[in-house]
Amino acid sequence: MSDTKIALVTGGSRGLGKNMAQHLAQKGLDVLLTYHSQQAEAEAVVGEITALGQKAAALQLDASNVASFDAFFEQVKTTLRGTFDADGFDFLINNAGTGLYAPIADTTEAQFDEIVNIHFKGPYFLTQKALPLLRDGGGIVNISSGLTRMANNMSSAYASAKTALETLTRYQAKELGARRIRVNTVAPGAIETDFGGGRTRDNKEVNAHIASLTTLGRVGLPTDIGPVVAFLCTPDAYWIDAQRIEVSGGQAL
């Protein structure tokens, strides 16, 4: 069996998840990433990681569909044995998600349920199902949002679900501490990706406004986030547990 550490990154085919996967590989970890529909993009990330000399694989996952998780983890077991020569993995990064920009008055129940399912219910039960495969001494990184601290119009459902995830982080750390599994939150500020239809990246007015509210004078990039997540999956971060780390460039202070 290989003794190389393995990270499972949900939503690893693009944006922040892709950057996390790349930086984890640069730190010497093997990476199992998931994608929802972008298989070609996911396989391209796998190719980039293997070119760095690390093992990698991609599996399809709807991170909002709890009923699919048992079958997914059967695939994980098979992939761990076949690709990684392993019977477990070390780090879980709950990153997969979608955006919603709608005022409270216009948010539908279906929209609300979709956001809660992918940003809170999904990570809750995905982590539960992962525990038998998650090795002692490893860790979990839950990806939240700067919007849990700084209120912004049109993000009430999304931010509320992320706030629940941050509370879950502390409870997971409390319950998993006996296994030396560390659990932390990384909360990105506004980042230039295709998230939410590329609103921050492609809308010049939105981009300029956010940059004006940020002490470091620009909007965040995926490469501002990936290295922080990768760091939390190394021995150097062993004494960091149950923390919310905001990575926003000093946004909206």
C-alpha cells in the first residue's frame, strides 16, 4: 500500500476546486477529484496532476444528492484500490457548490432547497459517509464564503447555508478530535471564476466595486485560495483546528 497522502476534492474540475487540486499535487499529495457534468475538464485536471508526478482520478458526483452517496463511495473504494493502491484517503475538501443571486422577496422554495442541499446537507452527509474511509490523522476543509461575515444584497440563502457549514465545522472538529482529524473552514472573498455565471469576473462594474472595498486593491483569483487549502493538508498546519480562515484580501473591513 502507498503511504502518499490522498485528498478528495469535490467540484475539482474548474475554478477554486481545480486550483486546490493543483496545489495539493504540488505539495506531494495524490488527488481524487469529483465533477458534476464537466468530465473533459476534470480529466484535463487529472492529466495536469499526473504530469506533476502524482496519482489522480476523477469521479462523477452530484454533491447535492444524498441518495447517491453510497454508490459514490463504492466507486471511491474501487478507485482507491485500482489507481492509488490505498484503502482510504486522508483529506476531504468540501468545495462543490453553485451560486444564487436573488433578494429574499423573490427566492423560491426550490432555489432555497437547492442551495441548502449542495452547501450544507450535502457536505454534512458526504462527510458522514466518508468517515469510514477517512484515515486517522487527516483532515477536512469546508469551503465557506466571506459573505457569512459581510452581508450583501441577494445572497441570503447562500450565505445562510454557508453559515450553517461553518457551525458544522466546529462540531466536526469536536467529534473527530479523538481521531486526530482536524476540521477547518476556508472562507474566500469575491473571486474571479465562472461561479454564479462569472458575475465577479465578467461584470466590470461589480469587479471594480469589489476591488475598491478590498485593502489589497483587487478581486481575488483562484490561485489566492488553492495554496491555503493545500497548506491546511500538510503537517505544517497540524495545530490549526476548528478555525474559520477568511481569504479575502481584506475585503469590506
